[in-house]
Amino acid sequence: MYVIVNISGKQFRAEKGQELKVPHQKEETGKKVSFDHVLLIDNGKGISLGKPTVSGSKVEATILEHGRDKKVPVFKKKRRKGYKVKNTHRQEFTLIRVDDIKIKTSKKKTAKKKTENEVKGD
């Protein structure tokens, strides 16, 4: 079973027990967090697609660590002006482990059989 979840504006495919590198979260290391913007659920039997999210479902995770990614070069240039600037940037991230995927199970309503009196209109 997997879900597509929106975390800080980015979409991630998450499974139970998986570790994800997501944009920086403000909580401390070791804290439990939950994300309720679940866009899609695939449980092996069928796919539930949200409009825009699947109501009642959420992903629970534990924060493992905070860190900074590899350096990314940032180069600016204006042609014919002699302007060149080279900088680097390191994006902060949070490493999380998906502990549980909670899904709201919908109970199917059974159609109530009409009695003979209701059918006749009495």
C-alpha cells in the first residue's frame, strides 16, 4: 500500500517504514508529525483519488534528523554588461520515517428493503 502526500508544497510517494527527505520542518528531532494532505491512496485492491484530498486519511511520521543538502551552484549573468556572479546554495531538509498510514474506511450503506405497505403507498 502506498499514498501520494503533499508535504510543504511538494508531493511524495510514501509507504509504511519508508524514509523520506522532505523540506525543512520546524519540529524537533524525535517528534511525531502527521500530514493530512493525502492526494491518492493505493491499497492493492483499488485506488482512492482525492478531490483534492482524501478526507479522513493521514500519514504519521517521526522526524529522524535535520540537515542541509549538497551545494547547488547559482550563476547570474547579464549579457554585454560584464556582470557575472557565482554563488552556491544549500537547501535545508528534514529526514522523516513513515510510521503509519491511517485511512478512513467508508462503511457501505445497505439498501433498506421496502415492505409491501411502503410499495403500495399505504
